[in-house]
Amino acid sequence: MQLHNCGAIWRKSVFVEEVFSGKVVWNGEVEVFDLTGHPKAKRAYGWSHPEGEDNKGERFVTVLEIPPVVSPETAVKMAIYSDIKKGKL
């Protein structure tokens, strides 16, 4: 995994649906990777989603499994929270 300067082994895909106030705010497949050589994380989660004008672009997201991130679901929640804080949502 070049972004985090460590090795990665793909383990599985997990479908995640994040609902807020009764509305689906994100859903899709999250890829789960076991990491080797990372000083803090043993696992990482990754996915992509459309972005940009008319959703013609694609954004790739990776999140390390460092608490409070402990699952694909919490990785998605923290990424959404981060985007809200940055004003992207």
C-alpha cells in the first residue's frame, strides 16, 4: 500500500450502507486489507465513489484501522465525518 508505505494483502469486500436521519448517505463495497510493516495499523479499508461535476470523476478513499476505526462501517463513518468537517459535504 504505497500511500501508507507498507505492504497490504487483500482479504475481502464488505457491503456497507451508512444511514443518517433515515436517509442513505453512502453505500458500496469496502475493500479490507491486512497490512504488514505499518507501525500503528494492522488493517486498512478502501473504496471509491463518484465525485466532481456530474459525478464524472472518481475519488479513492483509504482509512487505517486505528481506533475509533475498528471495522469497515466505522471507516466509512469517519471518512464522512472528515468530509463534513472539511466542508466537502
